[in-house]
Amino acid sequence: MKRGLTWLTLLSVALATIGLYYARTARATPANLFKGTTIAVGSFDEFDVFNQFSNNDLPSGFPGNVWISLQKTKGPSDLYVQSNTWQPGGSSGWHTHPGHSLIIITSGTVTEYENDCTPHVYAFVPGQPAPTLVDPGQAHGHVHIIRNEGTVPATSIAVQLVPYDPNKLNRRIDMPAPGACSNIN
């Protein structure tokens, strides 16, 4: 009797796990009128880089008196350079990444919605510095969608550092819309 209950418990746990996986996948919001193209991908061993500049080492007009950059990885990493295009009405779908992304908007206007559903608008204006955004990635609970709510195509370049994957399949993780944002696709 006890052995039968153990197997029944294990089977129930396995079925529940499979059900949760497929329920999450089924609720994920797909990209629409969006195309992401990998320009380059490279793999790096662990690294630890630190740079600091202050006062006289900084360019004239720098807003402050110190600049610090640090990047340290534990384990190998993949670095992606992505070109993204949103057609009018296009959407990246709700998603996250296993690492952080630095994004430069190179044309048009995009609107990013995060977990709290607040819109953040990034509009490229020729002759002005390009708008930028930082996606901190999944480890910080960050889920977002980027949409083109305008009438002309929008483009961006993104640089993403993620854990090394020999199959190169882990750069993007589709996610369901956060509960309060279910009307944003």
C-alpha cells in the first residue's frame, strides 16, 4: 500500500510539473510584426574587468567627478549583438532574458512596458543622442514587452550578456503577461 502511494505521489508531482510548464508556455505572448536578427555572437570565459576614471581623466563636460565600470562573470558567457525591427503595431511579446541587455533605439519610437504596466516611451530624433534603455534581465524579476505604437517602423541594436549555451537557445525566454498587464500584447 505504501509503495503504491509513493508512486501515485511521484506521478502526481510529475503531472503537475508538466502541466505548469505547458500552462506557462500556452499563456506566453508571441512576438507580432517584430523581427530580431543576430548580427554577431561570441563566447567568453570568465572575466573580471574594472575601470575607473576621475576628475582630470574624464572628458570635458562629463556630468560628475567619477566614472566606474565593472563587469564580473562566474562561468562562461555568450555575448549577442541583435538588430531588432518593429513594424507599426508590432510587439516583441512579453519576455525576459537570463542576463542583462543594453539597448539603443536607432529609428522610430517604441514603448516599453514592464511588470507594473507603466509605459516608457523611447523616440529616436535625428540629430539628437539616441535613446537608450537597460534591461536588467530575469535575475531581477524583470519581464517586459516592447511595442511600436506609431505609424512608421522602429529599430534598435541590443547587446546582451547571458550564460553560455552550447546550443545558443537561451537568449530570450517568452513569458506570460503579468496579471495586471494582460491587456497589453
